[in-house]
Amino acid sequence: MSVTLDLSRATKAPAAPAPVNLSGLTRAQLTATLVEAGVVPADKARMRVAQLWRWIQHFGVTDFEAMTSIDKATRTALAERFTLARPEIVERQVSNDGTRKWLIRTGPGIEIESVFIPGVGRAGALCVSSQVGCTLNCTFCHTGTQALVRNLTAAEIVAQVQVCRDDLGEWPSPKEDRQLSNIVFMGMGEPLYNLDAVAGAIDIISDGEGIALSRRRITVSTSGVTPELTPLGERTQAMLAISLHATNDALRDELVPLNKKYDIAALMAAIRAYPGLSNARRVTFEYVMLKGVNDSPADARALVNLVQGIPAKINLIPFNPWPGSPYECSDWGTIETFAAILNRAGYASPIRTPRGRDILAACGQLKSESEKVRASTRRKLAAAE
Ligand code: SAH
Ligand code: SF4
């Protein structure tokens, strides 16, 4: 028996590991990474990390050479081992209403969408994604038709903010008159199924020595992952938004299937217990207006009853259609009647005007082309890069 030894694989040089990107690390991770690499001695780490942090998160630099307060030898050592590069922007679209949308690629088959909407919040809100795709299948949501590809890392969430600020020219962090004043976790994915990364990202973007966005200007929207509400509040002190959309279990089971697991009563109890909830820190209820489905005056009255006693705002969202969607948006008059009932009961209920419709950037319209690929295929793609 003859045996042929195939040496072709063995002779191929192994691909060098990609340098670690420092721009999405928490302070603790940054410290550990620098000390471990021997670039910074442990006893000097605190001071060095404070310096680096300011360059990365306050000035937004993407080149170690720009860090003029750091000596040349250290800058060179950093550049040899690490990177600050932004991810690739596959597509950038600007709507005729000023809304901007980016498709960002952070790895093979990993495409993330984020949307900046001027005139929302204090000045402008960035809608960030927490996952590529979603495991939940809300029937009115385009993302819900896409399988979950994977959770995003904290760095990938922070990168969305950094890309937006690059585009707005908003470095170093302005003290006032910011264009990007609010962050909403209302892009692709269910943030409470990725709480560790979401909490890490919020730590980075709210750090006072960096991007310095107040936690009160950061809103996390959930379809109702009830057991994670208290951990969310305790870990992030973020503002809470709940995608309610229906006031009885039969209808909510249909629209938001997660309701079968955590019903309305359980959800409302968890909301009432949300850490820090007060008149100054209200929960936002989101309610998508679906023609003939959940938009009657009786539904409006049921909504008032349901949220009674909770410091709340109600956001009515006109349904944004997408190709093949099974619903229609309620008529304008119906939405106004609905809003008037809420207003009479004392709830400010702004009707969220759809933004960026021409570039499919409105709520629930995000669906990337990323498909779930087998891990083995992903490894092959990564090796080929
Ligand atoms: N998964 C989270 C956050 C992302 S969705 C959640 O469900 O809350 C952000 C908001 O957009 C949610 O309130 C969601 O219900 C709403 N939404 C989804 N599809 C929509 C559509 N086609 N039209 C209007 N709003 C939609
Ligand atoms: Fe997922 Fe939110 Fe869309 Fe539901 S509405 S499918 S939870 S992204």
C-alpha cells in the first residue's frame, strides 16, 4: 500500500492573527490588553489607559500617530500590535429628509444597519442594531423575517456610534450643540437577548471622558423579554421602551409571539418594577398602528387602562410597510382619533412621523442581506480574507 503525503497545506504559512482593535474595548479590557501585550507596565497602566481612552473615545482618532501626548516609542509599539481602524462601510444612503443610513460590514457575512435621524430626541437620534437578524418573529417587522445571524459584540455596537460621528464630523465630543444627542436600540435585533454586549457598549458610550452621552439619553427597546428588565435597569440605567402593540394576550400572541412566553400581566409587573422609573424617567410604550387590527377607540381605551399608574409616554408608530408585509397602516384620521383618546387621559402621545422612508430606514424596515451561514463556511471565508 502506498501512502501519499500531501504537504501542500503544511507549506502554506499560517495566516497572521488580525491585530486587536482597541476602539471598542471597555476601560477594563483596554487595560488588560495593553498590560498583557507588555506595551504598558501594570503600575503605569492607569495613567496610560486614561490618556489612550481620551484619544480614542473623546477625539475619535483612528491612527496612533495622532496621539501627540504619547511618546513616539509607545506609539510605534501600539501601532505594531493593535489597530483603531473603523469597519468597512458597504453602503451609505441619505434620505431627502436628512435621515442617514449605513450598512457596515464587520466580518464575512456580518452586515449591520444603523440609522441617524435628525430632529429626534434633543437634536438627533442614532438607531443602533444589537443583533444581525432576530430570533423573534413579530409579524409586522421586516427584521423578523430574517433569521438570527449572530449577536453583535459591544465593539460592533460602539462602532455604529463612531461611524455616525465620523460622518457628522462630530469629534472631539462637543460639550453642547451636539447633532448626535440620543441613542435608541431600535435597529435590528432584540437587545435583551444580548444584554452583556449592550451593557458593555453603554458603558463605553456614556463614559464622561469619551463620547459622554448621558445614560438618560440612551433608550433600549424590547419586545418584552420580561426577566431581563430588572438586570437591564440595574446594569445600564438606560431609559426603557416597550414594544406593546396590543392590549390583550390573544392579539399580542399573534403580533409579538414572545407574548406566549411572557404575557401582558407578567410584562406589566416587570415594567412597574423597572429600576429608577419615575415621572422624570418614564417608560415609553411603542404602539404600531395596524389598520383594522389594533387601532379602534376601544383599543385606545384598553391601552389607557393598561398603563394606568405607570409613569409613561406612548409613542404611536404608523406601520411602515415592507415588500410583502401582511398589514396596512391605519388611516390618518383613525390614528388621530386614537391619539386624542390617549391625550384626554393625560398621555402625551406623539405620533412618530416615519423618517427615511425613501431609503427603507424607518422602524422595522431594516433587513440586511446577511444570511445565516454555517460556522464552517464562515471559518473558511475568514481564512480566505
Ligand atoms: N427588538 C426590539 C427593538 C427593535 S424594533 C423591539 O422589538 O422593541 C424597534 C421598534 O420598531 C419596535 O417598537 C418595533 O415594534 C417597531 N417596528 C417593527 N417593525 C415595524 C414596522 N414595520 N412599522 C413600524 N414599526 C415597526
Ligand atoms: Fe425582533 Fe423587535 Fe422585529 Fe420583533 S420587532 S422581530 S423583536 S426586531
